[in-house]
Amino acid sequence: MFRQGDVLLLRVDDMPSGRPVEAERGRLVLARGEATGHHHSVAVEDAELVDAAEGVFLRVMASTPVVHQEHAPITLNPGTYRVVRQREYLPGAIDRMVALLD
Amino acid sequence: MSGRLDRLAPSQETRLAALRDEWRAIGLAAGPADRLRAERAAREAYRAAGLPPPSLFLWVRSPLEGVLGAMHLAVLGAGAAPSPARLRLAAALRAAYADLVGRPGGEPWGRAWAPLEAAPGDALVRFMGRTLMDSRGVRDQVARRLPGTVGRAVRSVVGQRVAEQVRRELQGDVRHHVLRRVWAPTVAEIQSRAWERLRDHVEGHHAGRWPWARAWSVVRDLYRLVAIQDALHAPARDRTTPDWLAAYDFFGSVLGVDAVRHLRGSMDLARAAGWWWWPHRGAVLLGERPDHVLLDDQGRLHGPRGPALAYPDGWTVWAWHGVRVPRGVIENPESVSAREVLAEPDVEVRRIMIERVGHERLIRDGGARRVAEDDTGILWRLDLPEDEPLVCVEVTDATATFRRYVLRVPPDSRSPREAVAWTFGVEPGEYRPIAES
């Protein structure tokens, strides 16, 4: 389990099938900051990124650093990871659900 | 087979959908009215109802101007020469209006207020004052009885099933998007913020004279007398709102019900100007459309950077996804203090304020309690009246710069670790990063 700022990378056994994410200027972008445009990314030659129903998954073929403009790089060993973006609690979630059910 | 239409053909259903879009657009339209066409349409509406056409068209530039202007005319114009008490009330109405549209004295008032600038005994003011008190018969005739007659003609041709379908797919949709989403909050804005301001001015103008509460009761009487309640809550009873007109339009132009032509005046008025108009005996008060209406993707009033609704006289409504909020919350959230947020009694408004002000500042300035601390960060809690508490985790970043940031987490979080684990959707026991940056 690795954390870089608001992104958590969890080791998983299998890579689910899904839509492959295209590289941008040789980088696979795991997550992007809305305001700053800063992003967490890896080099495309070392990894592949898939957008699946279960979430976003990253397969690392050779040890590679995850890079971000404001954080120190974190080196990932080969393997498959689930990419989890940090979320925030929204108040009134229960109210909204009740309203939908009514 | 009763002879009544009991099923729509596919081509008629297509027209139903097209009219829904058309009447929604009419109801939500912005920009200046075509005044000549609207006045012609108003005359036609009166004639169709068997009434002599109005001789005076009084244009107001916002619903607020309509409400306060009508009360002002009634105060000055009704009965004999106004007493000092009535003059004071008129001054309070003018001051409240100027205040609410952000126009200090000296600016032109526009036509609605023009008679008011004349001497209180002026003939035009007296005429308007009297006519505004005398609206009920006219309104009943134009906006209720005539459409009621047309409705009976429709029912003799159109079966229950088709009527239901039109009500559901056309009228209900237009009602939802125009009346519920936009008109209802506009009225609520007048009845809350504008009303409060008027009350302040009435109080101010009566300080040290006769009890302001008595003046305020006069305002309430006026409200009833000039039938503002009726005008504002027209959707409840009138049948000249876009939702009804859309249905009549369908029965007339698609199903060929001839009687619908009697409503041509009302329909044309809705197309040429706003549909917010107010018929009186001999005079009609016509409302301008807003300069702009901003909606979110669900059709709720939403102005992310400025007013969601702006009328040509300067009256504006600020709203965030359908919730009316004070101006500062939208345009200048950094000026809103934590104390103001915590003092906001309306839970919905407060939630928006919290979102706009930001959790970090609220935790810092709002007197939050430090619940727990561990190697993942600090858990803060701020109790909110009548709402779930604001619970946030201040996450520590293990980078060289050692940045901290604050995230809102479920109110039942007990430790920072549990809270941080939740933000990543993992169990607290599983949250063990072996490397962090």
C-alpha cells in the first residue's frame, strides 16, 4: 500500500478488463488535481492503466516512480495496483437517499 | 366509443414533446419584452373575457417592483388626500425598493414609479390607487373563468386518458421547470429578504412616532387589498401560467379545439413579455422578463459567480443549486465569517455556506474541538444546530514540505486513522501505507 498525497495504491492480484487509458506525452496520469492541473503519473513504457467498472487499475511491469509536482516520488515494484482517489464526506447523504426513495 | 379522443397518434405525441420544449422556453425566457405586442395581446385577453380593454399599461421591471410599486400606489392613491402616516409608509416603501435594487435616491424610477413622484393628490395616482384595489373581478374573469370555459370545451372533445397524458407530460413538466424551479424561489425571495427589508424601513420611518407595528399591520392589509398574494401565488389558481397555456395550446393547435382561440391574447402575452401580469379594472400591470436566468443541469437556479436571476431594475436573486443564499456566499465567500455560518438558521443555506467558506477555515475559526490525534493526522469536530456535526480530519503529508489539508469525513468517525481509511475506502485495520509522500 502506497500513498502519495490524495492517491492510494493498493496491491491486488488481478488486473480486471476495462478501457485502456491513453498516455499523455509519454505519461500515464493516475489522478489530476482539479484546480492546479497537477497530476500523479508514471512513464508509459513501464506500466499500463485501465479504467474498469471496479475502479482504475495500474499494472507495473518494471519498477517505476510515481511522480507528482508537489510530492516526493514513490517507487512501485512490479505488480498490479488499484488506484484510489481520496474522497470527502458529503453531508445530507442520508436525506438525499430518503428523498429518492419517497 | 364515446366520440371523444382517447388515444394520441404518434405525430401528435411528437407535437406534445415539441410544445413542452417551446413552453418551457417561453416560461424561462430572458431579455426585454416586446411591449407593443404585449399590450395588444392584453387588450385581446380582456376582450375575449368580455371586459372593456385596459386604458393604462403599467410596466414593472421586476416582480419586486410590481409588489412594492402597487402597494405604494395604493397607499398614496386610495381615498382622500393621504395622511402623514400614509406618506411615511409610502416613503418606507420607496426606501425599501431603492435599497433592494441597490439604487440610492436620485436615479430614475421608471414608469411604474413615475405617478408616485407626482403630487399625492394627482389624478393618475388616484386612478391607479383605486384601480389596484379593484382587481378581483377582472382577474377571475380573465385568468380563471375564461380558461375554465375553454377547459369545458376541451373536455367535450378529449377523453380522460388523453387529458391525463397531456397533464402529465406537458403541463406537469412545464409547471415543474418554470413555476416550481424558478417562480417559487422568486416569490420566496420577496416574501423573506424583501419583506424583512421593508419591515426595517417601516420600523425606521416610524421610530418615535406611532407604533410601527400598526404601520406594519397596514402593510399586511395592503398586501391583501391589492391582491398581491393572488398575483404572487397565481400558479395555484390562475390558468394563464405557461403550464396551463401549454396544455391549451396543444388542445387548440394539435387537436383542433376551436374554443382555445379565446386564449390567444393570454398566449401571445406570454410569448411577447413575461407571463407575470396582473389584470385590474381599466389598468393592467405587466412584468418585464429578467435580463438573465442561470440554471444548473437540473433546471434549478444556480449562479456560481453572480446572481442566478437578474431583473432590469437591478433586483437580483442569488442561488446555489436552487437554494437562495446571501450575495456574499456566492461572490465573496472569503468575506463570510465562521460566526455567520454558525449563526445561519436554515440548514440548507448553512450547508452551502460551509461548502463555500471551506472546511479548513471553519475548523480553524469556528471553535472546533480536537477529538483525537494519531500518526495519520488530527480529528476535529464542530457541532452544528439541527444538523449533523462537521467532522474533519486534518491529514498530515509526510513530504519534505509537510503540508496539511482538511477533509470532511463521516460524523461517526472516532479516530484520524479511521477517518483517513474511510477517505480511501479501506478498513481502518487495513490502512497501512508502507511508503508515503
